[in-house]
Amino acid sequence: MTRRGARRNPTADPGACPCGSGLPYADCCAPVHRGESTTATAEAVMRSRFSAFAVGDADYLVRSWHSTTRPARLRLDPGQRWTRLEILGTDRGGLFDSEGTVEFRAHYREAGRPGTLDERSRFVRENGRWVYLDALPE
């Protein structure tokens, strides 16, 4: 697994993409969420999914979920606010791969309290697009 330094979501710019890229949301994950562009790597789809949680885009989350594991319905918790994403490492998931894993830590606030979700997610290509398959057991 490749280790990388954590990338913080810049909080000084309220228009910054929640994925932590440093780009404006309008130029980063928003076109992916609207279906105007696609993600090139497993890490990129992970970042776009985190941003979708942060902005409340349940439709994109369902579309970016593998057809065999996606829920029939997805309801986001309005009391949970996703605040920052750290990519801890990746294994494959590049331009020429068909599968890959992304280890991440997602920060959130719920009922005024901070929390984190640590996960190793598995991504695969389905119909040529990167999609979330499932979380690997610890």
C-alpha cells in the first residue's frame, strides 16, 4: 500500500471542494456529481464520494456504487456534517487498473461532537467507470 501525507480540506475558502484537492468545488467534484465528467482513479472516486456526502448528493452516491452492492435507497443523515478527508494510502486503482483500494479517514461532526470513520474501501470498474464496491474487513 502506498502511504501519502494527509491532505487537508482548506477551511479558509468556503468554496473549496470538500474532497481536499484545494480546487473550487465547481471545478473539482461538482462536474463529476452532475455527470459531466468521470473519475480516472479509485482515489478520485473516493474523493468525489466524500464530497457527495459533504454536500448531500445521495443520487451521485448511488450512481457511484457497484450495482451488486448498492442499496435500493439511500437516506443521508442531515445531522451529520462531513468536514475533512484524509487519504492514508492506496493500492492499485490507477488509470490502467481494474480494481484498487483506498484507505482513508473521514472526519465529521454529529450533535456538536467530532468523529471519524476509518475504512479501507474497495473500488472496481463497472462498465468502464470506477465505482465503490465495499469496505474491506479490518
